[in-house]
Amino acid sequence: MVGVIKNIFIDNWDEFEELNRGNVRSIVYKEIKKMLNCGSLDMGYIEFKCEACGEIKKVGFRCKSRFCTSCGKKKSEDWADEMVSRLIRTKHRHMVFTIPKELRNYFGKNRKLLALLPQCASQAIMSWFKDLNKKEEFTPGIVAVIHTFGRDSKWNPHVHLLVTEGGAGKFTVWRKVTHIHYESLRKRWQKLLLDALELNLINVKKQFRKLKNDLYKKLKNGFYVYGKGEVKTAKQAAKYVGRYTSRPAIAESRILKYDGKRVVFYYERHEDGVRVEEELDVLDFIGKIIRHIPEKNFKMIRYYGIYAKNTRHKNKFFKLIDEKVAEFKKKMKNWETRILVTFGVNPLDCPNCGRKMKFNDIVYYGVSVKEKLKKQIFISNEKKIEQLMHDYGVIKGIIRDKIEPVFA
């Protein structure tokens, strides 16, 4: 079944592409093409066969695009599980570091600047922890997720973080920290980000410096930081992390109406929780959501402090979720199990006789891997047989012109 977002692009992408030729990023073309061909048998499929009755089932390859509502949801769940498996057994705090609207367009024009968001936010947190004790230099664990959209799907870069309520010191194994001075954190975040932007915006340095001074005057308490979300369990952590990772800018369930020309969707306003319905021309809707497709290989999730890849604290603490449990959950994420758990039906049960279907072939763009391998094996074995026959003939003296003459 094709989702409404995919239908919107099937119906209107060609027109949008023609009207915006030269103004669309190359990665967007690639991701849209992948999404539109997701599950198409023309692109390739896995073939299963029932040995009892000969029934064949073809399962098309998924696109694995973060923009695809189906694949993006799975990717979000997989990333959430992977991240939760890294967390240590302690309380975490869910924090959100935001930026004023005056800065948003800088990140839209230069997407590489988005990397500054988790970098500066984590620096603000780690510097505060280290200031608790200069000798100990306590280091927390931080998982940072970059987000480019708000609830209304508009361009609104910010960063979500899971932060340990405590840190590892140089001499003390762990110090519990339940209170963070948010005013101090806000001012650190403001200074670190504005300084980093100034260093990177060389072409508009004079213009940005004026804006920087204006923002210091306007926002004397720093940029807004939210940090009231307490995370105590692995289940809560997965919920928080899964909500903000690798998902499209809008869920299918939030689209109320699409008539081929207009799209009606809703969101809950952050300020007061009021449900707001918005109606857009379909081409404006497409432009709105493709803006949030990240650049190729750009990491939307970053790890800092004791969660950094090469940290000396890596194996010092108990994990929030047992490693064997995490591995088992990973194995249970395969295609067959996911459908069985979701719909209560095993997709590999033969629809004719009920027997279990078995893997039979992989087909890429109409080319059977099974037949290709058979051909390669046949050619390889044919050459081996020819060589063996030749060697046998030489040994038996059948091929005389290949034998050196023997003189008495």
C-alpha cells in the first residue's frame, strides 16, 4: 500500500522539479528517486519459493532512505536501539538547545554549519561539569541529535541531547549531578555558538558581527535551553531518542487531506499544546519537507564525553541495557520477525499450502544472481575439467606432442 506522502511525490514531483530546476540540492534528487522506487520489483527483489507446491513470492528491496516514511521509521527504531545500547546505567536528562530565528538561515545556506550545533552544545555542558572541580574535570556522557524542523515542519535548526546526571572524574569514578545551572549553560551556549559561527562566516563577517552584538543585547540571558526531561529507564531513553532520530519531517498520520492540489496537515503548537491545522499548495508542501533532507554522509547523531568512540571510560560502567539483550533485540529486527510481530502473520508462510517458503534467489534489475553464480561456477569448473583432462593425457602419454622425448 502506497502512503499519502509517496502519492504526493508520484503526482507532483516532475512538475516541482521542472519549476525549480537548478535550485534543488543533488542529494534531494537521489533521495526522492530512492523513495519513489522503494519496494519496486523493477529495481530488484528477493525471491522465496515453496518447495511443496512451487509457489513463488517476490519481495522488493527497500530504499533505506531517511526521507521514506516507511524506511525512515525503521531506521529511527534501529538507531534508537543502537544508541540505548551505548548508555550507561544512570539517570539521563533530555535537553534541547535552541537558536534564535535570526540565525536559522545561516544553517540553511551552509549545511556544514549544522555540525556546530552539537559541538557547541556539548562543549557548554562539558565545560560546566569541569568547572565543578578543576582537578577532577568531571566528564558526562552526551548523545546529541541534530534536528532541522519544529512541530510545524518549518526550518528550525536545534539539537536534542541525552546527558548523564553525573560525570567521571580523573580520580573519582563517578560523581552524581542532579542540578545544572541553566542560566550559566544558556550563556555558555550563546557565546560558544556565536564565536564558532563568526569564525566560519568569513564572507559576511562584518554583517554577522553586527548581528552578534545585537543578539547579546537582545538575549541577555543567553539562548534558550530546555532540560526538564528526566530519563530513568532504557524504555524511556528509547522513546526519547527514537522520537528525534532519522525520521521524516512529517508523519503520514498528521496529513489530514490531499486532493491532488492542496495538502492539509496538523501539528500541536509547542507554546500551548493547541492543535493547529495548516493548508498548503502541494508544491509548497513538497518544498517545505524536502528542505530537511540532510546532506550525504552527514552525521545527524554525535557522541561526546564518556560516550565518545575512543574514550578511556568506554568499559568502566554498567550499561543501561545488557549487551546480550541488545544483541538479541538486534537479531529480532529482521524483516520476517517485524511483520510477524506487527501483523501477526508470517510473510514466509505459503499462501497456498501453509508450508514455510525458502530463500530461492536475488534479482538485481532483472538479472538473477542465482543464474549468474551458476554460470560462473560452470565456467570455472569447465576450465578445471579441461586442465585435469590435459594433465591426465600428459601423464598417460596420450598427448604425445606435450611429452619431452626420452633418449637412450
